[in-house]
Amino acid sequence: MASTSIDDDADDTDAEISLDTPARKKRLPLIAGAAAALLAVSGGAYYMLGNRSAAHEEAPAADLEKALVDVPEMTISLHTSDGRPHLLKLHFMLVAANPKAIEGMRAKLPLYIDALQPFLHELRPEDLNGSAAIFRVKEEMLSRASGVFGDAAVKDILVQDLIQL
């Protein structure tokens, strides 16, 4: 009788193996397709991102340096209600959209500084508190830059110093 139960267990194992084999055959194309898709995506990512040389990476940095216009440091008195003097030290650079237009931008720089003065003098110390303050100031500076230099002439403003004294 003991031999009969062993044979019954062996038959059950064979039945389980034979049931799993068709399921494995159905999963094989699915796994192969997923592996092929993974290889295709990683190959595409390598082609798009990983195949850059050092010369390609240095060129944009050199172009960026040519596209910068340094605005002289300004010290501005802030508008206060209590009568105490508050000063703002501001130094920034303009990023020109077209590096060939740098000389024209430098010629118009006094007009841009003149356009900024009313805005900067009306700032209150409370306007410069918080993490979003620099973004609001940069947004207004970009708006005034488009008025002086033309639309889309300035890509960005790089704030070097923004210090309340």
C-alpha cells in the first residue's frame, strides 16, 4: 500500500508539470517581447543621452558666456512706511537670446536701468521675503527688458546678488 501512495504522488507531480508547461510556453513570447522593448528603450536612451562628446558639452557653455550682459551693481533705497532706511544691493546679468545682439543691448543698458528704477524704488522689504520673492522680481525685470530690448531679446536674468542692507 505504501508503494501505491508513492506512485499516486508521482502521478500528481507529473500532472502538475504537464499543466505548467503550456502556461510557460504562453509566457515565453510575452517575456521575450518585454525584454526586446527594454533593450530598445535603453538603446534609444543611450543614443539620445549617452552618446555626447566633451566638445558638444563645452560648446553651449562658451556660447552662454558670449550671450551674457553684465549689468553694473546697483544700490537702491527701498520704500518703507516706518521711515527707517532700507537698502537693496542688486547685481545681475542678462542672457541674450541672440549673442550677435549683445552690442545693441549694451548700448540700451542705461534705458533698461532707467526703466527698472521706479519698480525697484517702490519695492518694500516685505516684498523680498519668502522663497517666491526672487521669481516675482525676475519676472518684472524680464517684462521691463522686453519693453526696452524687444520681445524675446532676453532669455533669462541671472541674479548674482540680491541683498537687503
